[in-house]
Amino acid sequence: MSDLNLSQQRGIFDSDYAKPVTLIGAGAVGSQVAVMLAKLGVPQITVYDGDAIESHNISMSAYCPDDLGRFKVEALSSHVLKQSGLTIRAINEMYTGEPLTRTVVACVDTMEARSLIWNEVKRNPNVDILVDTRVARELISIFAISPCEEEEIAYYEHFLYPTAD
């Protein structure tokens, strides 16, 4: 765990009760989410991403120009450690359907990837919540879904559609 002084945030988030988080996607949104979760005091973060950092990744992400060419999870691991003292579990590969538990945060850029994650979390009693972030031009959406609640399943599936070619 980090040596950050978390006393000022205890009123809104108590890290003593934080559950492990699996973050899928370490791009613009995912890299920022990982850093913020670590700074909040989430003690266990696993991150999946198999991509390397390209120049277009720098402006919106937690990465800097020195990270160009590094794998996202490796660079992210360094940034998180430097900023929070937390060592994340960095999986340098794309998520392919591995079992998921607790809190799952999807920061992926295709509906196919979201569907793969959804197939693992839907009606999975070991997953407490799925947070799905979506950014597209002028649209930002964040879904927070209890994957065992039938009404929430129906709502989320209404917005889960394949990517248009």
C-alpha cells in the first residue's frame, strides 16, 4: 500500500473498504482512471492492455513523451508507483475472457471488447459492479451496472451494440 496521506478523502471514500479493481484498457481514460484509483487508496489494481504507446496516446492520457514505444501497462505501472506508491498488477496483453471478480472497469474502444467483458460479468455473482466508460467525439458516457440485476442488465444491453464498419 502507498504512503499517501488519505485523511482528507475519508469522508467520501474510505480505502479500508476498497475492493480489488480490474481495469481493462490503459489508454486515454484507463490510464487516468488507474492513477486516480491508486491515489484514492485502492490497494489492488489489475490492468489489462497489450498495446504500446503511440504519439496520439500522449495528449489525453497519463503518459508522457518519454513513454513512446513502451507498453502501456509497463509505463502505467511506473507512473502509478511514482505518483501513489502502489504497485499495480500489469498484464501486458489484451483481455480475452479471463474470469473477473469484484469491481470491473472497462476502458476499451470497441463494442466487441465491451461484449467480451459483458459476457464474463453478466449474471456473475462474483462481480459487484461493471463501470463502462465511453468517449466518442462530443459524447462521454459512463455506465455503472450491477451485473446480476435484471433491470440493469436489460438497460445496459440496450446500449451494447456492434461497431459500425
